[in-house]
Amino acid sequence: MRLKLMIILFVTTLACNSFWPDETPVVSSTPPEVSISSPSVGDFVLPKQETTIQSTSVDAEGIAKVELYINGTLERIDANTNMINSGPFIVAQPWTPPAKGFY
């Protein structure tokens, strides 16, 4: 019998208008737009089998990083190395569900 789990994800982003690593980021008062394109809502994945969470974040002031939280636990951080471009920041974050369950 194959075990399956339903994945529900929460992605946070930090938008800032600082383009240089030695400057302190300034948090924007307007939240960024974030969408998760994969997996789709309600998709099932097998426990202990890596899946890729793909998200797109957009903010007029740029996206500094994307943090992947699963059930309130920070799993991964991906920094945007191209802060000069305020276009969408698309990131694919691998994650392996440890057991069956809802995430």
C-alpha cells in the first residue's frame, strides 16, 4: 500500500529596496505577491520522496529572499542574488516529507 500525504505550504518573502549586501534591508509597507505553482493545492506526495516546491514572488522594490516554512518550521531559505532586477523571483525548493500527514 502506498502512503500519500497532502501538502499545504506557506512561503514568506522579504521585500526590500536595498540592492547592496552591506546595506541594511528596508522592509516594504506593501506585501509582495506570492504564488505557489507546484505542487498544486491538494496534491499528494509520497513520504520520504523529494518533491519540489516552486514559487514566484513579485514586489516593486525587489525580493531579497524566500523562506520556506512547513508546519511553522523554517525548512529552507533562498536568497535572490539579482536584487537589481525587480521582476519576479522564481525559486524551486526541494523538500522531503518525513512521514505521511498534512503539511
